[in-house]
Amino acid sequence: MESYTLKETNPVFKVFTEIILVIWAIINLFPIYFMFTFALKSNDEIFGANVIGLPQKWLWSNFTTAMGTGNMGLYFFNSLLVTTIAIAISIMAAMMATYAITRIRWKGSKLMNAFFMLGLTIPIQASIVPVYVVLSKLHWLNKYSTLIIPYAAFSLSMAILISTGFMSEIPFALDEAARIDGCGLFGTFFRIILPLMKPAVSTVGVYSYLQCWNEFMFANVFISDSVHRTLPVGIKALSGQHTTEWGPIGAALVIATFPTLIAYLFLSKKIQASFIAGAVKG
């Protein structure tokens, strides 16, 4: 049997690779550093000689201004509520639709799958006007559900595409064994299939989270009051017509960005594992 051995890496090449990786890490970390220092500066420092350096005067009051005057606390709660419910709806709908398409034999399964995949070809920008008209006629503007339903709907196609790759790899023998043991359709789905779809749930959750948390156009067009405004629109509202204090805007960006970074630090291994599993199974 043939054996393979790894050649020793050239020390010069190893040092060169490490230098490149360090430079690449600095390039990726610099925007985070710049955003954080930007949030602690005054306009004089931001537009003066100290653009990328540490603040000469650390203005923690910018965060107070963003949370108080800018009302970022309410906007953060709105974004969290809308994103969480939209993710839950898209995950459950995608899992059930994928189960119906891949595990239940019926004539229209392939046609239904193709119908869902059409959603990937529709740009979200092209749907703003028709969705707005529908929501307006239903008197459904300026509510949390105004954003939750479109967010969940536009996440559904990709969620089904991801879930199909996972679910098609699960042996059908498990379904048959579950039926022999007395499980019905819903029992098989919730007790057997759904627990095996945890990597897919993680992948879909990450994709839906990034799409919903950072979405701006729907939130800006469909929500006109400040009560239901989300973070991206709230940050935009901090800029004045004539003069703008950029420090509080930087603080608001930190408030909007750092929860994502912190969540990734704690869940990075699980997130990476779910994407790797998706790449192998898909």
C-alpha cells in the first residue's frame, strides 16, 4: 500500500507565509479598530490630523448620546425582535417545506421545489414597490410584522436550498423505522428528522440573521414612525440636515456591530462546522 509523507516546509517560505497572514489579519481587523476609535472622537479629531490614531480625548459620552438622544436602545430591541422572529419563521417553514419536498412522494414535489428556487432570481430591490402596495392596501405598515413577514419570505428560498442538501443525505430507512414504531408524519419530522438537521438550522440561522439584521431598504420604506424603526434606519436618522456629530454615529455603529462580533467569538466553531458540513453534504 502506497504511503504519503509531507515534505518539510522551506523556512523562508514559512516566514513569508506568516508575514502575509499577519498583514491580512491587520487588514481585516483595522475596520473594527477604526470604528471603535471613531466612536470615541469628536468631529475635530475625525476630520483633523488624528484620523486613524487613538483618541486624544476619549468621549464615552458619544455612547450616552447614541443611546439617549439617538434612541439606539429602542432600535436595538426592534432589530433584535424582528430578526429573531423572522429567523424562527424562516427556519421552521424551510424545514417543513424541505421535508415535504424531499421525504414525501407526490407528483408536484419537483415543480414546487423549482417554484421556491425562483425566489433566488428575484432581486429584493425589484420587489419594494409591489410589496409596499400590498402592505399599504392591507393597512399593514408601521408594525413589527411589516418587516418580519417579508424578511422571512425572502430568506425562505435560500433556506430551502441549504436544507435540501442536508436532508437528502438522511437515509430513508429512518423514516420507515419511525413509521414501524408508530410515528406519524409529524412525529417522524419532529422526533427523527429535525434533530438531525441541527447543522442546517445553524447555517440557515446565520444566513437569515445577516440578511435581516443589516437590511435597510425595506425598513426605511415600510416603517415611517420611530417606534418600530430598526438599527440601520436609526443610525441614518442620526445624521443632521446641516451639521452632523459623527462620534455618536460611530457609537451607534459599534452598538449595531459588536453583538454580531461577540456572538461569532463564542459560536465561531459551531458556525464554521455547520458551513463545512453544508459544503460537504450540498
